[in-house]
Amino acid sequence: MNLRYGLEDRLSAGKSTIYAVQWIAVSLPFVIIAGTLAAGHHFSDPGLRTLYLQKATFVTALMLLAQAFIGHRLTLISGSATALLLGIVGSGANPDATYTAMGLCGVLLALVSAAGLFGWIRTVFTARVTATVLLLIAFTMTPIIVRLITAGATDGAPDRLLFAAFFTATLFVAHRFLSAAGRSLLIVAGMAAGSFLYYGIFGGSPSLGSYAPVASFFSGFTSPVFDAGTVLSFLFCFLALALNEIGSIQAVAPFLQPDGMERRVQRGMTVAGMVNAVAGFLGVIGPIDFSVSPGVIAATGCGSRYPLIPAALILVAASFSPLLLGLAGAIPPTVIASILIYTLAGQAAAGFGLAFVGGRFTFEDGLVVALPLLAGTVVAHLPPSVVAAFPPLFRSVAGNGFVVGVVAALLLDQLFRIGRK
């Protein structure tokens, strides 16, 4: 691809700022969506939810800066990891145990990657296992989507269901007719337009309370609480995170043609582990590099990594503004649910595409994908009272639909590989 700016090209301050704003428009909505869901799982107080969003924005900026200077040094945008969101929501543990597990797994990922011992993941995560993981992320989010659509409704929420159906269809129609550049901004535009439409139909307005324009967020750190079941659950979530990180790094290679890809992957994985360890200490969901980056590069023609630096600095500044993130956190749950459906449909499409890679898909391949997908979805919909009856050691694993699905996929993949040529 003929890019206007290559990986190491330095831009003027004005052009860097323009491209930085576009990268922020891609990254921040994912931080807001995942951060809002995770914060809502822990807190009912709007102030604490906004504090959580501040910290989630900060660690995303930290990821961008660290990757730009000492990590993979590629043009990749970061945001909160959906795989870790599933670990947070599905673990059933208290916040200190949850984020202690996240911090420990982040340290482990950094150590294993720095030692160059992560090559085995490519042999364990075959194409059909990877496809199943991508599908599981989408399907095990369905209980969360249902709760978001029906949030605050006392009449079964038929009007909100109708709104979600209409707004989701609108997003897909827009996706069909927009250019690649327009699609990269569709989520942030959808959040704004959907919020105005929602409040216009159902009444009310976003409440900002008494948020200060600028304030520190350095509070609510994690107090170490070790829970073996929660750590085990997050190990599988981090396997999925590592898989997605490798895929994202490799996805931009055809566009940027960088040298030393093996070393870049190693450094990028190490930095991802380190930043997620910091996120665990701060008590907030950790970040990951996104595979949407090649689409943005193709749309803008800018492959330079340098605009990501001002983008990170702007995110750092935004993380100290409760007023700004309080406004972002006031997006109606039904709008967030609709955008989740749109984004997770893309995730599922990527999973199906990977499952059929090579043009050969057997009945046994279908079993390896289908059974874990069904098992994970069923477990994700189990009532909390049923999950609470599980033995404490296994509750965070057996009660997490995503983890159950990943384990089932790994076991079935090995089973159907036995004796296969």
C-alpha cells in the first residue's frame, strides 16, 4: 500500500494533532464502553464510576506511550480489553481479588514474553481454537447486552428493545454506505447521535452532578487479596488477550512493512503485560492493542506512529477531567448495548472468517467450535444463585462462560487432533 506517511515519518505539529484526534476517536469509545460496564459491575455511585473511567483512560494512554517508545513501536491504537471485561464480570470475586489476579497475570505475561517463551501459544491456539475464542467473546457478552437494554425499565422494556433494534439497524446501514474513513468514526458518532435520540424519545438528560473540570484520580488502589480460582480464571482471559495482541501486531505488518517483527512481538507482549499489571494495581480494567488499526491506516494513508504520542498525551489530560468523562459515562445503557451489538458482530464475523480460512471446514471442526460456544453461552446465562452454589475454588472458573468455552475449545481441539494427519 502506498501510504502518505510511513512508520518512521515525522509529521508537522498540525498534521500530528489532526491524526491524533482521529486515533482518539477510535480508542476512547472502547474505553468508555468497557470501562462503563466494568465500573457498573462494581459501583452504583456515579462518582466512583467516573473515577474508574479516569483510571481506565489513564492506563490506555500509558499503553500507547509505552508501546510507542519501548514496545512494538508500531501504529496500533489501544483500548480496554473485552477479554478482561469478561473476567471481571464473570469472576464473582470481590474487586480486590479480581484486580490482584489481573495484576499477577499481567506480571506473568510480561515475564514469559520477555524470556521469549510465548511461542507455544501459536501451536496451542490453532485456527479453530482462535475462531472459537473470538466467537466466545461476542456470545458470552449477551447477558450484559440484555441487562443494558432493559436497565431502568419496569414494563419489560418493549420500547427500549424497539429502540435498540432500530438504532442497531441504523449503524449497520451506515456501515454499508460509509467510506473506510467514515466507518472509523462511526462508533463515536453513534454514541453522540444515539444519546441525543434516546433522550429525545424517552426524556431526561445526562446528569453531570458536581464534577470538577480537573481532579486527581489517585485513589482506590487494589489491596492484595489472593484467590486461586480467580487467578486461574484470569489466566485464560490473559491467554485470549495475548492471542489478540499477537494478532493485532501482525495485522499491521503488511501495511507498514516493519523489520524485526519477532522482536517487536516480544517487546509488545512484554509491555502489554507490564501495563496490565499497573492496571491491576490501580484497580481498573487493562488495555490491549486493537486490530481495527489497519483499517484506520488504510483510510487515512497515515502509517506513522508519531501521532499516537500526542493522542496518548491528550488521553492523559482527559483522564484528569471528571467532567469530561462524567459526560461520556452518561451515555444511556440502551445506546451502549446497541453499539456493543454492532462491534461484537464484527468480532463474530472475524471469528467465522478465521474458522473457514483455507476453504476447508469439516464436521469435526464444527464440533470444536459449536460445543464450546454453546457451553460458554449457557454458563454465561446461569442465574447468580446457581453460580454461588459452586465450590468457592472453582466458582470463578466454572461460573465464567468465556473461561468454560475456552477450556472446552482447547480440550476438544486436542481430542480431534489425535490420529489426524
